[in-house]
Amino acid sequence: MKKHLTTLSILHYVYGALVCVGGLSLLVFVALGSFLGSDWLLEHAQGDVPPAWLGGFFRVLGWTLFAFLEVKGVLNIISGALIAQQRGRTFSLVVGGLNCLNIPFGIALAIFTFITLSDDEVRRAYGTAVA
């Protein structure tokens, strides 16, 4: 089971990078919110204009989701580095739990993380007492 640590580390790196890149797409909400709250839209609108709060809502939503995904991606990259060094087993398990929020790849990575890091041989390699 200890040989799976290298694979698990690489998967955390790749998944973290993909989450960070995916988080960049949420900046579209920020741009949409800026457009909906712009003076240009109010000047050139034919008929109904969107409510004033809508632009701010999209900006806040975009920045919040962007920040969440970027932090999640960075945590996965840190977890991959810690797994490669055989340190921070609890940290990697917590990040695995956080990955359960994404279906299906996050759950698959979390299950692989839980199974690999719960093995007795891996726990001994990390210096954790085996019950």
C-alpha cells in the first residue's frame, strides 16, 4: 500500500491544479455583476433594467466561490506535497473530506485517500501508532 503514496500525491497535485483553473471560470460572475451594475447598461437599456442589487449579488457570489475554490485547490496541492514527504496525514485526511463536496472526481479521490492513508503499513511509515 505504501507504493500508492506516490500516485496519491500526483492525484492531489493534478486535482488541485484543475480546481484552481476551474475556479478562474467563476470570474465570469464577477464580470457579469460588473456589467449589470454598470452605468453603460442603464444608459442603453431599452425598457426594463435589472434591479440595482443584482450586479452586487453576482460580484459577491463570484468572488466568494472563486476564493473558496482557489483555497480548496491550494489545500490539495499542499496535501500532495505532504503526502510525498510522508507528513501531515491528518491534514491530508481533512482535505480528502473536503474533496467529498465534488461529485464524482472529488469523492473518488477522497475514497482513495482514506483507503491509502488508513492502511497499517502507511500509518507506520507516517510514524502513527497502529491500533
